[in-house]
Amino acid sequence: MVRTRTGTVLAVAEGRVSSAARAPLTLRAGRDGGLTRPTAQPVSGLPAACSDLVRLDPETVGPLHETGGFSAYSTITFRRIPVEEPR
């Protein structure tokens, strides 16, 4: 998890509902100290596995995760995602 300048907690999570199938990775944001994360932004539409999230600069985060069209474990991918802070 990463905390922004305004206190928003960001986390990456899979959207799967069972342990049998991997689901696309989402970036989730919560403004209550991380207790809930109601806002979700898809990272990609492909199935995903293990992940890690880093703060790159004040306006950008980056998830490193396993993903792929054939399998959730096909490649390791890194993506820059801009973070829009509420004003």
C-alpha cells in the first residue's frame, strides 16, 4: 500500500471471487486510512497474480505484477499510473 500526500491509501488487488481463477488487477483508493477502498481503477484487462506497488513520484505510482493473455503468470509487467489527488 501507498499513502498519498492527502492521506489517501492506494493498494493493488485482484478482483477475483474464488481462488480457482485469477482476475484483472485493480488500483484501489480509500480516503479513510485504508479501512475501505471503494474507488477502483483497472490496471489492465488481463488476469493478474502477485503484485507490488511503489510510489514513483508525487503524481505517479507503479504496480509490478505477473500477468498475461495466456496465463496470469506469463510475464512480469510494470506500469506507471498517474494519481489524481482530490483538491
